[in-house]
Amino acid sequence: MRKALLALVTSVTAVAAFALAFAAAPQPASAAALTEVTGFGSNPSNLRMHLYVPDRTQARPPVLLAVHYCTGTGQAFYSGTEFARLADQHGFIVIYPTATRSGGCYDVSSPQALRRDGGSDPVGLISMVRHVLQRYNGDASRVFVTGVSSGAMTTNVMLANYPDVFAAGAAFAGVPASCFATTDGSSWNSACANGQVNKTPQEWGNLVRGAYPGYSGARPRVQIWHGTADDTLRYPNFAEQVEQWTNVHGLSTTPTSTDSPQSGWTRTRYGDQVEAISMQGTGHNVLGSGMALRAVQFFGLDRGGPTSTTTTTTTTGDQPAGACRVSYAVNAWNTGLTATITITNTGSTAVNGWQLAFTLPSGQTVTGGWGATWSPTSGAVTGRNVAYNAAIAPNRSIGVGLQATHGGNTGKPTSFTLNGAACAVA
């Protein structure tokens, strides 16, 4: 017990650097103010809730849950990060919770925290989200979560527990969901923190699926950040998170693309669902200037603006017949498959709102997907845009996909239409 306490104190001391790093950050330029909210719903661990609502929001504002590091507070995360300034610019609402247990860390280790509606911090956090959606007529299809260190671990847990609530999450210097699990009442797991918990992708994926047994709907997109020199939550946790979330999405751990958006960064993408940024030589204090914007862009929150409404209504006639191209790649196993679909606008005008229609091969049934809503689940299927990818600029592509079961037929659709116009098949 004394060793566990010492490890926790050591970790809290290491993570305290976040408070110093964030202290000098500027306050957002807005007349709006951070406001404490009480009585927001079930709150087993007595979390505190602060809320930032910009002066102008979208008609149905998206909601971002921004979760602080150990030793932090919601107020410190508000003043020390750029999310509130970005909320002013794009018209979304930010929730800043505060952990109340000793050390200021969130519960990501107890059995209660690691299952849907099991109790502890995740229940209080989801109550905050539901309160804001109801109170401010929020867009339930555009709810996101992000966090640093303890907040990053919480991000992964919330995505596992509530995949039907969150559209995406961004974890800065975290560990996989359930990696920190303990059974002795301790809140610190040294093996996980030190990167010594190594599981197969399937095992990691099973832990996510086990947080909400029986759930078969769409899973949130995930952005993962980690520094190679992290000595608090060590770097092997980066690869383990990639394995977890690619498995959850039915994807290979082989990237579909790799680039370097900034010197010292390596970004790997796995379809449109998982994005991972490795930062060479960076320690645990990974969230730097400009990174909040990259998370906001990954969420698609930058595509809205104050007093504007993001719509998924389809408009026809935006492009001439044949001004589209579709590629459809199948990855099949046993009785399941994923289809990665690329839609390219080959016309000269933007597509604003889209429907992709095709006939699914016999015996295939859609069980989930990403980047689109799919209905019905078999036969003549239509995919409709979600908020963040409603527009396709000329000569640009978007990636969407679906998960399906099959009875042995793993073939592809033979033809596609976009907003009623036939597309070329790549």
C-alpha cells in the first residue's frame, strides 16, 4: 500500500508540470465567462462542473467535454488551453469538469468506472453532457471528449463506456481504456503507467466492447497523441492505444497513410477512424500551442461557426451526372467485414450534403460504420453525410466506411450513385 501511495504521489508531482505550462496561456477574448453548474444530474463522486458558453453559438451547438490532468482543475484547463477561444470562433460549448479525489486525478481504474453507468466519475461526466444537450438544445450527433494525461485516460474510458454519445475523442498522453484497471482499491497501476501491459489488438478491443456489452452501433473516431520521451505514462502506451481502437473499428494496424505534419511528428492514419501522432523527444507535457486546433479540426468542429447551423440535409443538383468517383475496398474475416469507401468529387462545384446509394451484396448486413449514417442495413443501402463531412470540394475526396456481417459472400457493390448521379467506380 505504501508503494502504491508513493507511486501516486510521484506521478502527481510529475504531472504537476502541466499546471505551470498552462498558467501563462491567455484567456479567451470574449465577454462570455466560465460558470459553475450544480445539480446537473447523477454525480456519484461529487465532481464539479464548469461550463463555457460563447456569446454566439451555433443554432444547435456541438458539445466538447474537456478533461484536465492530475493536480488540475476545470478552471485551470479552461484558462490554460485554447479550447474556449476556439469555441468563441466556431460556436460550440465546452464543459470543464474537476476531479475531487486526492491528487486531482480521475477514476479510470475501478470496476465501477470501467463499465457503462457503473458509477464513479464517468457517470458524473456523462450527466454533465446530457444536461448541456438538454439545457442548450445541443446537437447530440456532435458530442466530443478530449483530455490530457489523466484526462486522456478518461477520454478513452468515456469513448468505451458511451460510444453512442461521443462522435470522437482526442487523447493527449494517455493509456488504453481499462489498462489502468485495479481490483485492490488503488487508483494507480504502475505496470500500465510504465508501458508494461502488452495485449493483442483483439484483447484490447474486447475490453472496450466489454464496457458496454451488446452494443453494436457506430464507434467514435479517435485521435491519439504521445511523446516518445514520456516518463510518466510511457511511450509503449501509444502503440497499445492504436491497437485497441483499430481493432474496435475492425481495421488493420497497418496505416493507410503516414506523413509528418510538423518537424519531429509522425502521423499515421487508419482509414478515417483512427489518427495517431507520435512526437519525437517530447515528454509527458504533450499538449502545446496549436494542438487544440488540430483536435478541433479532427472533430470537424472548425466547419461550423457562430449563429450558423450545420445540416445534413441532402441537396441535389450540386454536380452534373458522372461528376463523382467511388472506390470500395473490403477487408473480410470469418463472418464479418469492413468496407473502406472513398468518395471523390470530380466535378467543378462543391457537393453540399450528400447521399451515396448502392446495393449491398446478398447476405451482407450492416452493423455499424463511420463517416456516414447507413440505412437500411441490407439490400439497397444509402449512406448519408454526418456533420463534419457534409461538403466535398471539387477534386477532393472523403473517406467513409461500414462494418457488416456476411454469410460467405464478401463481394462489393457494382455501382454507386451520389445524390442520384451515377459515379465512376475506381
